[in-house]
Amino acid sequence: MKNIIIGTAGHVDHGKTTLIKALSGIDTDRLEEEKKRGITIELGFAHIPNDAGYNIGVIDVPGHEKFIKHMLAGIGGIDFVLFVVAADEGIMPQTREHFEILQSLGIDDGIIAVTKKDMVEEDWLEMLLEEVDDYFKGSFLEGKPVIPVSAVTGEGLEELKAGIIAKCDRENKRREEKELFRLPVDRVFTMQGFGTVVTGTLMDGNVKVGNDVIIYPRGTKAKVRGIQTYGKDTDTAVAGQRTAINLSGIAKEDIDRGDVIAYPDAVTVTSMIDAEISIFSSTDRVVLNNSRVHLYCGSDEVLCKVILLDRDAVSAGETCYAQLRLEEPAAVRRGDRFIIRFYSPIITVGGGRILDAQPVKHKRNKSEVFAGMEVLSKGAIDEIIYAKAGERRFVRQRELARELGLLDGEMKTASEKGIGAGILTLLPDDTLVNDVKMARLKDDMIRMAEDYHADNPLADGIPRQELLSRLRERWFTEDDKLVQAFVKHMLAQGVIEDKGKSIAISGFSIEYTEEQKALKDKIAGMYEDAGIEMIKNEEVFALYKDGRIVRAILEDLEGEGKIYKVNPSYYIAKEAWDRAVEAAKSFEGGFTLAEYRDRLGTSRKYAAEFLPAMDKAGITLFDGETRKVVKRQ
């Protein structure tokens, strides 16, 4: 069954609530104060019964200027608008304000209901209809049905209902995939015997009884205990339905209007937004750089500062890029529409669209920032992914998919295009990096390795852990998996070589002086001559005045496979070590130190050094009395 949400709009006392009652049989004014004052204060909800097979939900919004914030909490989730203009008054201040809000929120379809037809003469009605046509000319409501009605006499109601049914036969722009589920909360209450209940328009995805959900932005966990849509219990609610969810595991006090219920990682919690903003043509207000405003997005309201990126002020009818720095975190998604109102006086001045829900902090009047915003505003999804993969912060492919409102498969398809073209790289830890950033990261690493080679000419490379530490410091990250994934990628690309405990630039080799070459040959010969009779390190270091040179030679010989490090005190010729290992492997069962000494034909002193080294290497296992070979290959 197709699900459609209609929202009302129009000036106070133009008959929105009365009209909805005539269409649905439901009085959406539920508060005692609303009934006493005769005006809508809070959001009201109804559904229109029909035989066409549609679930038609209605959000009735307040028309009074004092309650615009309540109107904004519900209007953003509608499919089309039922715009109400009273025949006896025509276009009024809130008519204009509601209309500009709808345009800023990207609402693209609707019906104009001219109410209170019974209160005016025919000539007046004709004049009013001309006024309505003129006012909406050039907008999304131009050419849309204009239907005069009377909720008192019933005249025009069937035509209006037929028009609504016809509008429901439209392309469904909502996505119902489970992963995208989110429901901005517009009402919270408790029911005896059930507990906490929230309502809202299910924007995207679907939710089922028993699902675990998160309350954003606070991150509280809860479970879906029950679901109602249009007053009926159901196991599943899908995008486009007015939905009530009974939550377990959370108290009423721990959730508010403006919160978003979603699955893990389905929305972005942020305190900063890159946006394209437009100022209403009708306003006489100017938004200055660093102005404090009220931001309304979904059902949420939060204060923020507007940082204009390429100008000092934005006036009526103008559009520009801005960074909104929020005073409290909000849960949003790229592409969401919003409204801004002055901090004081609280007047609606414009709206816009979120281009980036997880931006870096920008400096003003920078051409590269403006160029990046152009891509975010007008670029194809693969161009946006490329831009995001080049930012200062690191982003993993799955995180970016959630940030852009894409499913994992959609993200993979989009990024594979860039990977295939060689302009994107997917590191082993799922981090996505574009070619410009990759070149910069590669240069960072090469420079670090070259600097180390220059300072330590006889070292075979920079110690691996030191390189990882330097990269983390350089990139302002504590993510060890990221830097390890990057080094692994560079090894696979042949940019660097793995020297065991160290990393070297590919092709690097130690260059000795003639004197040092002679020393290296002498040391290698000493170990070869000694065989299994090991030489203590002190004897080798005594051969040359500079211990750093001797250490570099030992590490080089070890890297070449000519000697083996038995322990911190002894090296041995590699052939002699292999002989010592084979002697241990010649035992079929357990053996003692004395038996091993005799089998190898050496002293107890050296045998006692070999066996613990074999234990450490995993070749033998010592049970406190005897050893046995556990690794024969």
C-alpha cells in the first residue's frame, strides 16, 4: 500500500483544521487550550480514509506566527502540501511565510484549497482566485489545482478529495531500505502499561518490532516494543508513514522532540555543517557573517553561528555557501533541508540544504574552499566521494557511505569507478584516499625514511614502530590501524621494503667506507671461524671506536642472513645456528640440556644459550625438566 504524507500550510484562522476534520473526520486540535482559543498551537495528525488503496497521513500545522517553530517541526517530512487560503481574506502574512518555508524545504507539489467559499460572493471569489494565481506564478504551485471549498456546506470537498487521491499517484521518492531508517521525533508521551511512546514521520527505511535502535544525538539505546501506523498495530512501519513507536529501555525524560530514532550509523551526529543557504526575497533582514540564528532541521531546533565563506553579508534573494557551527550536536544527513530564523527578533529569514554533515573547519575567503563547496553542491556522487577522500581528516568507506546516505553496495559501486581510474585508493583498513592526498601521504613517509637514512647511514632502515609513530604525529591521528594499513599499501606498491624490524626506501643499501667494509668482513669472518663457539658482543664492539658502526654492521649481517641473533648478548654464524637447531631436531622425544650438549659437541655454557633461544623461536618447548621439539619445519 502506498504511503503519502500531506501537510497543511496557510495563515492562522484560514480553516486548515476545520478542513482536515471535514476530509478525515478527525479533529486535530487535541489540546484544551487549542479548543478554548480556537487556533492550532501544536502539530495535529489525521489520516484520510479512501477506497483507492492509499495510506494518506495528514500533518496539520499551526498558522499563527508565534507557533512557526511548531509548524517547522512537522512540515519537512511531507510529500506534498495542502495550501489553504481563506476566500474572505486572501494572501496574508503567514501565507507568505509558510510558502517561502515550503520552497526552502524543497516541497515540489501541492493543491491550493480556497476555504470559506460560503462566506463570499461569487464576484469576490473570482477576484480572489486571480490573486492566488498571480501570487503562486513562477513557483512549484503554479498550475497546480486550485479548489474552492466550504467545510460548512461540504461544497467542493469531494473534488478536493479526488484531487488529493490523484496527487497520491506520484513517484515515491522515499527509500525503504532498512539501513536508512530514521524517524525525527515530533511528539513524546507515556501510555499506562506501555511506557514511552514517540511519534514522527518515518523519513526513510523501515523498522520492525523487536529492532534495536539508537536515540540520536545522545546515542542512547532502546528497543522497539510496538508500532502503530494510522491508529492500528503493525509489526513493520515503512518510509512515508506517520508512525508511533513504543520504546522499551528508555524513559520519557530521556528523549525529546528533535531527537532522531535510527539504526547505528544511519545518521551523522555533528556540531558543524557545510550548507548552501538562501535568503527569502520578501525579508528586509540581512544575515551578517558570524550571525547567531535558530536552525530548524527535521523536528529539531538548535542555535548556531553562520560563517559566510565568501562574503560579509547575505541579503534578500541571495544564495551563498556557509558553515553553520552548532551550539549543540544535531543528527542529520547530507541533503537534508533546513530553515533559519533570526536569533532576535525570531523572524524566518531563509533556508538551505546540507552539503556536508561532517566538514573540517574552514577559513573564509579561500578559493579552494569555495571550489570544494561547488563540488558538494553540484557534483555527481563520484565527484563528491573524490573530494571527501582528499580532506585533511581520514574517512573509511563505510563511514562515508552513511555520511552520504548511501547503502554499502551503492558506495562500493561509486568508489570502484575512481579506484579503477587510479584516482582513489582503498587502504586495507577501509580508508578511502584520493590521488592528491595519497601523493602527499607518500611524500610524508618517504621524507621521514630518507631523513632517517641521512642521520643513520649504516642503519638498514627506520625502525617500524618509529615510522608508525612519526606518521601518527604528522597526520594528527591516534589510529594505529590506519598508519599500519598505509605502510602495508606502500609495501605492496614497492615504494618501501620490509627489513624485518625496520622499513627502508626501496633500493636503499648501506654504503660503507673502505675501512668499514674491511671491518665488516673481519666481523663476518670471526663468526664464521667461531662456529658454534659463540663470541660475546663485548668482544666484537671492542674492535672499533664507534659502537654505532659496529651495531649497524651486526644488523646488516643479520639482515643478509649471515649471522643470527641468539639473544641480546650473542650473535652466531647462521650456518652454526642451523647446525645447533638440527642437533635439537635429531631427538625423537624429550631431551635434557646435558644430552643436547653432548649431541651438539659443545660446552654446557653455549648449549645453555642455544636452548632458551629455540624456546623463544617456538622450535622447542621446555616443561621445567626436559625439552621436546614442537616445530620441525
